Amino acid sequence: MENQRNSGLENPIEKYPKPPYPGQQQPFPGLASKMDPLPDHGEKSYIGSGRLKGRKALITGGDSGIGRAAAIAYAREGADVAINYLPAEESDAQEVIALIEAAGQKGYAIPGDITDYAFCEKLVEEATASLGGLDILVNNAGRQQASESILDITNESFDATMKTNIYAPFWITKAALPHLEPGSVIIATTSVQAYDPAGILFDYAQTKAANVAYVKSLSKQLGAKGIRVNGVSPGPIWTPLQVCGGQPAEAIPEFGKMAELERAGQPAELAGIFVLLASNEGSYSTGQVFGAAGGMGHP
Ligand code: NAD
Ligand code: MG
């Protein structure tokens, strides 16, 4: 034990709360601040070292979960950060803006619904105007609603999942591309569901497979322009998405138990990957998908 403390070694099994978690449900889109236990987005732990100094990032779904972990890390690495989220998530978003500012960087909150094409164009316009340009685009926002049967998925719900997870990244990327100079990066959040879909995530899993194809195809278009496109593929991560319909309510206490690391991952455990993919250190990685799935998945 003494030896472990001195060397900074952290046992990944013991690092974070393990199942069983308290049962809980929230209405969509949910708030990180209402989760029990609170997710770790790196608020107290992430230490930057200037790897993104002067960079300008737009992160969708930057209010909570994986997007918030990326936002905190990017700011502490020296980037200014604009975040998008739904109006109902304003309180989570304001916590993130305060954390970005505490890191000495500029933070911009741009609420709005990305299932709306006109808003996606406006989002990119506002973000680039506020940031004074754009060189990191993170398409991370997502919608996941579990359903036992395809017969229970309404056309409206299917449409909302497709719009959020596939159309919005298409619209946002098109609007952002004219602003991206060589050295810029695009990062998509995909999922283990792209490779090994659960029966209850029929529609969502298809969108995450589409996100992998987005990375593989777009990286081929943009390689010659010096713009890198990569993906992050998380396993079960403790975020609001999972407690507002992403999993059946009865599955929450055991969430992540099937992973080799025997627990859900925390958003903070993905921050380093988002930083690597955005930074100059990652300059030979494009068209790649990096995993953080506790021993599951096939990125
Ligand atoms: P989260 O709930 O913290 O983040 C998702 C965000 O998406 C929300 O905060 C919300 O701001 C945004 N969003 C949803 N619909 C929107 C809309 N119509 N307009 C604007 N914003 C909208 O959950 P998370 O788990 O951090 O999700 C982030 C990404 O990670 C998603 O793409 C999700 O598919 C992916 N992912 C999550 C897990 C997991 O286990 N949590 C696993 C694999 C992949
Ligand atoms: Mg949120």
C-alpha cells in the first residue's frame, strides 16, 4: 500500500464507486448535479500542462458527462471552450463555464437544440465569433433511449435519435469546416454499441456505428487538408444519459458490473484521450477510434 501511494499507482478497480449504485431516474436530458454518486468529470483531479495553449474548441453536450470532462481538460490545457447543451441543462452548463473560467480561459455557453438544422448553423457561427475562430470540434452530444422491442420505438423517438446522433454532427461539421485550418481536429464520441449492440439499443447502436463510419470516411476526405478526424469509444460511463432512459431503470444499480474492471467508468477517465486526440502529440492519428471501455468493446 505504502509503495502504491509513493509511486502514484492507482488500482483501476478500486478507484471509483462500484455496483450496486443507488437506483435513480431523471426526466430527459437529466442533470449531472442530481446523480448519486456524483460523476467525476475531473473537477478536482485533472492537471493540465499547456498542451492546448491558444486553441479554440466547440464541444456539443459539454454541460455534463463525457463532454464536460473534455471541456474541463481542454480549458486546463489552455484552450478557450464553447459548449452547447439543451436549455434544461443550464445549471450544469453554468458549473462548466465557472470551471473553464477558473482555469483562466474563456468559456461560452450556447444553449439550443441540435436536432434543428438552423440552430446547428447558428451554433457554429456563434461559437466561432465568440472564440475568434475554431480548431477543435467535438461532436459529443447524444440521445439514447432503451427499448425492449422495436415495436415500442415510436417514429418520433427514432427520428430524434437519428437527428441528434447523425444529422447534427453532419450539419455542425459542414458549418465548421470552412473555419478549420491545417492542424485542426474533429472528434466524434461513438460507443462500444457500434461494435457489439445490445438488443435494447436497436436505434442508438445504429447511430454509433454511423459515428464510426463518419470518422473513417471523413478522415479520408480531410487528411490531405491536414485536418485529423478521430473517435472516442466509451463503454458504460456514469452519466445522466444512462439515468434518463438510456438504460431500463432496473439496470442502473448493476450498471458497468459486466466490465472487466467491475464498475462503471467515470467521465474523467476519458479526458486524457480527448486531449491526446486534440493535441499536436496526436499528429499521426487520424481515422482512429480510441477506446475506454473497462475491458469491453472493439474499437
Ligand atoms: P450526457 O447526458 O452527460 O451527455 C449527452 C449530452 O447530449 C447532454 O448533456 C445534452 O446536452 C446533449 N444533447 C442531447 N440531445 C440534445 C439535443 N437535441 N440538442 C442539444 N444537445 C443535446 O451523457 P454522456 O454519456 O456523457 O454522453 C455523451 C456521448 O457519449 C454521447 O454521444 C453518447 O452516445 C456517448 N456514449 C456514452 C456512453 C455512456 O455509457 N455514458 C457510452 C458510450 C458512448
Ligand atoms: Mg447534460
